[in-house]
Amino acid sequence: MFKKKTAVDAQSKPTKPSEDTKSPTTPQPRKSKKKKAVTLSLQDLITQPRALAHLPMMNKVTGYRVLIAVLQRLQGLWRIAKMPQTDKTGQLYLNFITDEFEVIKENTKVLSKGDVLFKLRMSDIADDPHYEEARTALYSLTHVQCFIPDPDKPGYYVTENLMKIEGKRENGRFVGTDFSVIIPRTIAENILDINLFSNYTRFVGYTAGKLRSSFSYPLYIYLSEEWRHHGERFVIPMRDLRTRLGFVKDSDDPDRENRYGSWSQFCDKVLNQAQKELDKLAEGGGADFTFIYQGLLHGTPLPPYKRPDAVAFTILPTEAGRTIKEENDYAPNREICQKLMVEFFGLHINQARALLRRVTPVIMPGFVEQLQQWHDEFMAGRHADVKKIPAWAYTAIDEHIRTEENKQFAQAEEIVDDVPSGSVDDKITMEEF
């Protein structure tokens, strides 16, 4: 595991001695009272369609806060969708009433049955001087297109706007401080489809809401997505990274596409700034991870004075981040596995619990996949020769867990104390990716 290092610039300058260092004879000042650390929880975890995570137009902090406010109000739908006994037909949620949103029961001239409606106040998003900017950002979200599967034509999709907003309008512009946000029924049902979770990005709303740089937010979202989909180490093409951070063609800002074109500028104004903000939040328990990075050219460490064509990132999860990830992913999967082992494979509940005690959060994703694969094989008649399914299942599951345990032990033995002193570029080599 890499040792954590504070923000390092592109040139990997030596760390300067602390200006606060005192000689041994200098009286030490009284230590200030330690601030209470922030504790992140599962309620901070936000899930959003990846299409929203790819929005380069939201290039201002206020715009991101609008998006977070909308997403936070949609999390009630996610929690309902993830309930183990929820019927995935897309209609069961009509029976739920919460303080977070209202599901329309009857058609009206404006609303359709199944539309999701919630209230949004400007004061939840920005200070009074930034209300106009917040209204503009909110309006821009109504133009986000979502792909909706056509139930009558498998493989075909139709597009629909993510949401509508209702509010007072004067002289062609929205005014006022209170709005109703409406998520159309077809969009809500699509969001509720538990099978589409691979097309979503998860991030911590508290962390995202505390970032101040306009580039820190999209970079944090992007790294969150890559971490949860590809693990703690990955490579992002420079072209893709710049696009996701908003360096795109814009008639209102002609210079945007080429801004911070040099590697040193990009590091100083974008990567290092986000790194410093996440480092600071992580120190107080307010971030789920921070990161280190390295420029690459043709797959090798970047030579001096060259521009990279990709950036290698290593995610450094915090204790809070690991806890959130494990609790969020592990508990629902454990319930799914237990149900399969008992109800389908016929194991005794005590046998299932004993096996699950050996399934660590690291092993769990592959374990769920393996159980589901065996389930599908039996349903397809591929194990017709098996006479006693419970005995077969217990042996197969035990062997699978034992194999995965041995892999973990082997990997642990290979881990060295690891990071030598030096620059971040010295710490990551392509052999590690």
C-alpha cells in the first residue's frame, strides 16, 4: 500500500522545512483544542446516472451545488430500489410516501401518474448574491437527455429530459426562491432499475459540497467513478480527463478548450489544487479518499519538459471512505448471498451464516457473481447429474472461498513496506498498473 503524501506538484519539488520548526530551547506554544472530526455516513453517499457525471457545462461551483441538491433529493428513490424485497417492476414505489419527495397519484394537466416531485429552495444551494447563477444552473439541468429503454423494442431507446422545473417566471426568466422539481415517471422508473447500477456513479455528497475549486468537483466525481469501477489504480487518457473537467469548445468562452495547456499549468491549477483540498478534508475525516498521480507518455513515466498523453492515478482511501464502501456494498450483497444459499441451494441457515463469516468485503463482489452463475447454470439444466444439491453447493462454495482466501494471503505476503522517499513519479511504475 502506498504511504500517503501531501500534494506534490508536477516538478516534485523537495518539501521545505516547516517554518514553524523551533529550536529545542524555544518554549512550545500551548496546543490548540482539537476540532471534532467529521464522520461520513452512508447517508452522504450519492448515486447518480453517469450521464450527469459527464456534464462539462457545469463549470462553476454554484452549478455543482445545484446538481448535488437535486441528487440528494433523489436518494429516497435509490434506497427504495435497493430494498431486498422491492418488486423491480418500476411501480411499487408509488406506494411509498416520504418527506423527501412526493409521487403523483393521478394524472393532471401538467403532471402524470408516477412523476416524482420535490421542493427546492435557493437558500439550500447558494447565498443571495448567487441566486441568479443558481437559477441558471437549475434550468440547464432540464436540458440533460436520458436514454430510456423502449419496452416494445428490445435494444431500442428513446430520449427524455431528466427533469422539469416549476416556478415563477418574469420577462422570460425564472425568478423567486422556491421551485418544484419534477422527475418524469419514465425517468424515475429507469433510475429505479436495479440492473442499471453499472451505469451510475457514486460519490460522497458532503465531500463534493465542500470543494471550492471549480475543477476539484468534476475531478473528484471522475475519480470516484473510476475507483468504484476499476479499483484503486487506473490510467485516464489526457484527452478524456480534460473533457470531463470542462476544457471543451464553448462559444461563450473561446479560450476554455485550450486553458492550462501545459502540463505544469494543468498540475498547478487543476490536479494539485484538487489534491490539496481533498488532503485537507481527509485530515478532518471529511473525505472518502485523496490521491497521488503521475504523468505518462506512451505508457511510460513522463520525461522532463514533455506533455503527457495520459495520467496514472492512485486512490488513497481514508478510513471513513473504506467504511462507507464496505457497508454500502457488503450488507446488501450478504443478504442476496444468504438468500441464494438457503432458498435455492438448500443449505441450512447456520451453514450459510458460517460460510458468509469467511467472505470478506474484498471477496464479496466475486462471490456474489459466482453464486449467481451457479444459480443460472442449474436453472439452465447444466448440472442435471447433481443428486444432492445442498451437499454439492456447500463443497463448491467452501472451495471457492478457500481459493479466494489463499489469493488474499498470497497478495498480502507480496506487499512490501513499499514507498521509497522521492517524488510521486518515483512511487508509481507501470508494472503496478
